[in-house]
Amino acid sequence: MRRRTTSRDEESVNLGLFDFWLPTKESVEKVVLIQIECNLNVPSPELNDRTPYEDIVITKSASNYFNAFPIIKKAPTFKYYHQMLPLSEKEFVYKAVYSKTGGILNIFHPKIRESMDSELKKQFSQHEDEKEAIRIWKDTPSELWSNLPPKFVWAGGGKIEGELLLDFLQYLTRKVRRKEFDTPGDSMITALRNLREWQFISNEICSGMAPVDAIVEERKEIYKRKSAFLQEMLIETDFV
Amino acid sequence: MAKKSLQRYLAKIKKDYNVVLTEENYKNIILEELESPPSLLDYFRDYMEKNKAKITLEWGCLMFLFIKADEEKYAPDIEKYYRLLETYTPNWFTEVGLAELQLRYYGNVLKARDGFLKGLELKPDDAHCHYNLGFVYHLLGVSDKSFEHYEKAVINYQTANKPKEIKARSLYNLAVFKINVEHDYEAGGRFLKEALALMPRYPEAKRALKQMRWLR
């Protein structure tokens, strides 16, 4: 393919000590959002062993969280926290899934919209009861999120996925160093190929498990914890 | 207006490719330009017959220019002639051409998936579409569907332009799935040997087999 546009050129992102290569501006932003999503699910003593997510839902405010970790307010990524918080009623309806990143496994995917979700359309067309359609849909592995079911996309990643994210960025950057790409497609395919290779390689961060398995396991746990928490809070959600 | 654009297309084809398209020859010229595989020529004969009331010399010009843009891999013209052909019944060649553009040029994997699926609707059991869907689903992280499409590409390989190559490459990808996802080295090795029997100089397959022996 002959190159014509340069609007989606590859990007580099600096996260602290390292410079990473990423294929698009969108994926640079997604890295930041994935990190935030993961941080929100990690319990901390500063929040009485609650996760920031739980604390924000209970207090209906992110103040506790920001006061416990003042560094967040000073970080250049603070505006992204504003984008994702506070967690309002919208967080608990099925549409919330389209505001989630999908984590590392979906780092290079475009923004997913409800109109792209053929599985949801299928379930709505097959069931008169909307709740029943959503109940089936949330458990069904989706092509839009690397076979993750919507409930795990909604739940988000955690500590392990956060660490794996940096590991993958280092892996990818090592692999593509000094490579030149003819088209945006070429760099995107290279990035995705490396992701799919990396996700199956046993990784010390997750005790020798393949990252893909560790990510799913962790999301399962986070989903369980979130479900139990919301039930305890008597908050209704489409995802439980 | 339509007459004017027809004259413009005819003049462009004459000037750039030294071909004179007429009402009488355009169908044959399209078939000549497509060349192979036989299943594609059969598909287009059938398409032209079924749509004979709709297709015109203008369609012939636009198809000719689309085929040339596709050969030259020139993205803006592929999109331009695809759009102009949208007023006619969709066909496999343009749908797949645009899907390849979405994948290889823009890296838009989801749009590419939709295009190859449409291609498969228009030409069921097409090995080229199955092969590409195997690749697209691999990139999307949907391993089971990727495997399924590579398997179908192996079964229907004779419908492809380079049948042996498509079959060998699909077998290689099945092997990679068996090894990486299922850790089934025996099945992986079998697929690699089959791929090498079809394409003895296949470097990736040779390397993978060597690595597997080393691992054992």
C-alpha cells in the first residue's frame, strides 16, 4: 500500500523512567486510561483497605482518594482521572462497558460503541425482556474485546494487569526498535502481532502464567469483589 | 452528466493503460484483468449475468480502474472507485479489496473483519476470505474463530489465487495456535510438516520446526 496520510503516525510515550513506542496517539492515551482503571481496583491501607472504586462509590466523591494520594493531582495525567471520575449511576448500566478500555488485551482497539456490538443487538432481537438479553450478553465472550465477556471489561484490571502493562510496553519497544513502517496499518499490525505473541509467553510477573490467563483470572476476582460490594451497598447494576 | 463522466473514464483508461473499452468488450476485458483463479472468473461471469440489467459500460470502466488501483496498491484510488461502484450491486472483489486496504493501509482491524465477512457472504467458502479472517481474528485476540477460519482456508484452498501458498500459510498458523495456545506440540509439528510439504522453502515453518526440536 502506498502511503498517503501521516495523521496516525506512531507515537512515543514517556512513563517515568522509560520511553515506549506505540503505534497511534489513541493507544498512548489508552495506556494512561488503563493504568487509571487498574489503580481504581487496588485496595490500599490509606483507604481502610478499600479500593479507590469502592471508596468513591461510598463517599460519592474522589476527594478521599486524591487526598490519600496527592501525587495524582500533580501528575500530567490528572485530567484523565477527571474524565473517569466520579462514578455516577451511569457506571452501573450496561452502556458503561463502552466507556471502559478493555485493558492490555485491547490496548490497540479503537473506541468501541454500542452500535458496533452485534452480540448485544442479537440478544435484544432474540429476547423481549431487555434484562434477560443483557444478562446473557454480559457473560458472552466478545469479539470487540479480545474474547473477554462484557462483565470482565466493565470490572477492569488490577495490580497484576498494571504491572503487565509496563512489561508489555517494554517488550513491544524492544521488538520494534529502529523499525520503519510504510503505513499506519503496517505499524498497527506489528503492534498487534507482538501483543498476541506476548500474551501467551509465561511471565514472572504473574508467577509463570501466560499474561492472558493471569489477566482473565484477576478480572474474575475483581468482578467478584465488585459484585459483592455493590450488592452490599444495595446498588443495582446490569452487570451482576 | 453521467455521459461526461463515462467519457472521462474511457479517456483515462485509454491514456493510462492503452485499452479501449466498448459496450461489446468490457465484460471480457474485466475477466482478462482479473486473470485468476478460475473460481473468481466463474463468480464474475455469474455476477455479470445476474446483474446484466444493471451493469453498464460505466460499471466496466469503474471496475477496470478499481482493479488497476488495487494492483498498484494506491489507497486513494481504491477508495474513490469503491465509492463510485457503490451504486451497483456489491461484488466480492471490491469488498475484499477495500477490506485489505482497511487492514494493511489503515490498520483498522474491525472494519477489515466486516469487509472479509461481507466477502464471504458474496462468495461462500472462499479460501482468501477465510485466510484473512483467520489473520484478522488472530489480531483481534479471538483465537477460536481464528483457528476456525484457518481450518476452512485449508479445506477450501483450491478457490484461492495461490492455492498451495494459502494452504501452507494456513497450516503454519494452525500450528502456531496449537503450540502457543494449546501447547499441543505434536499437533503443531504435524501442521508444520504438512505446510513444509507444500512449500518446502517456507522459512517461518522451518524455523518453528527447528525450535520445536530444540525445545524437546
